Amino acid sequence: MDSWRMPTQGVRISVIGRYLRLSKRQGGLFLLVFFLFLVFLAFCVSTLNGLPVDKSTGLPQGSFVGHHNLLEQKFTLVLQTFNRSDLLIKLLNHYSGIHQLSRIIVVWNNVGEPPPVNAWRKYDPHPVPVHFIQQDHNRMRNRLHPFSEIDTEAVLILDDDILVSANDITFAFSVWQQFSDQIVGFVPRKHVLSENGVYTYGSRELEAHPRDVLYYGDRYYSLVLIGAAFVHFDYLKMFKTTVPQAVNDLIDETQNCDDLVFNVMVGKALGNRKPTGVYVRPSDMRNLEAEAESGYKGMWHRADHLLERSYCLNRLAKVYGQLQLPYSKLEITQFSSSACNK
């Protein structure tokens, strides 16, 4: 069980037990139902009590209201690509058959080169619509635009060099439906804050404070990367409207940190009430980079990749103050969920 779960379960159980015994003695089924309703009502009030309220909706910040014009039982896939046209066609064929998929948006970052629309439409019909959106600049943050073509609350963002099994995607979508105000994805990462206030970025094996290891184990995380993750459409709108220009400039300068910014933004919206993301362990996720005819290699191959991401976290701390990125050890698989300390 994750560290941020509400600590009221024991109280609720004892209250229910007391009235179960009472109803048995009196034979009053009506009293049992009535008191169960009161307990449920108290739980709802205690859950919402104390959370900051969004003045525009009257609801707690960080909660999402269903959009009447957006589909709830399907998701949109946003696939950003650069210099991997051959892989793109393969990925489109793989993902388009997922039954809960509404449509695919291809964010085409090859500036000055037309997208392979004809190559795709040559083999019409296809299970879902595919929208190729040509970009004027090759920017990492292009994928985080709230495209008007998105018709679902759930948005799956995927890199163009990985292939995730349809089974993993379907399962992760079901998890996201339970954690829709968090990032639900397949790639967890971690930050560490030193005693002198400097942030370091790394994988879950990154050395951490002994206090945190004692509580969480040695494989906890604080970030879920958006290169393979479900997010709520509202967060795309939030990214467009609330991220400062200085932060956008940082993303464009490094071409490396849009996913970190997204986590920091979600953490700020949630206000330390819960982790920014939920890690779903994939059963079949493959890296296809070596298969690309272009030979283009991703940024993670650069020697300074991790160092640059640490630099981004420290720059973001100057803009936002101390980063609200709670740790988590929740790990969900298709067979179980666990607070994994392996």
C-alpha cells in the first residue's frame, strides 16, 4: 500500500463493525443501511475537507470533472516522431487495433518534410482515424499541446522508438481510470535532494538518504516519464496556459526536460497530497531504436544526458521553489499491486 493512502480505514472498519453488531441484536436492517450511508458520507467529507478549492468549479483542486464533449471509455494516442518514418508506420499498425483507442495524433517534427500520409492511406481502411500534424519547429514540447483533435479525457503519450504491447496499454488504461489526476506510466525515475539543496536526477537505483531508504526501500520513485504514459487532457491545457515562458525556454534550450516540467506541474497541482505518478510495470515493452533505417539515436545516449536533467530540476526549483515530488513505492502489475522494495 502506498504511503499517501488515507489513514481512516481502521476507523471506518470499527464504526461499521459496531453497527453491524447493533443491527444483529435488534434485527434492524434499516439501521444498518442508514449507518453505512452515514459512514460513506463522512468518508467523502473527510476526503475533500481541507483541499484547496477551484473557484471556477467549486471543486477541490486536482480533481477532474467529466467533460461532456470528451469520451471517457476510450483514449487518444499522441505519438511524436522525428527521423523515424519507417518505425512510425510499424507503430501505427500495431497501436491502431487496440479496441479502446479512439484516434491517433502523429506530431510530425521533421520540419520541411511531408509526413507519410500517402504511405498510410494507401492501405485504407484503418480501425481508427490518424491525424498527421506538421510542426513548424522541432521541439520536444510539441507533444504536450492540447490538440483540438483529441476527443477523450485520457491521452496516451508514447515515444516513437518503443513498442508497448496492446495488453499492457489496455491494463494501464484501466489503472489510469482509477488514478486519473496522476500520470500513469511505464517508466519511473527518481530525484534526490541533497542537504545543501541541490537536486540530482536518476533511476530508482540512485543513492538516497538513509531515512528514505528505511521507509520506502531502495527502489522508490518520484517521477513517471511521459514518453510512455497516460495523462488527463486537462493537464495538456494546464501545460499550455500555466507554464512560464522561462520554463518553455529551458525545454527548448535543452530539448530534454519537458517530461520533468510536466511532473513538476502535476506535483504543484496536487500539492503534495499524493505522488505525481503511478508506475505500471509492463510485461512487454521493447526498444525499437536499432531497427530505424535512419540510424537516429535518442538523446538518452548522450554522455551528459542525466547531468543535464539534474540541471533542469535545479533550474525548475528556482522558478517554482522546492519541488513537490512526493516519493512512492507503489508498483502495479497485471497480476498484483505491491509496495515494491526489490
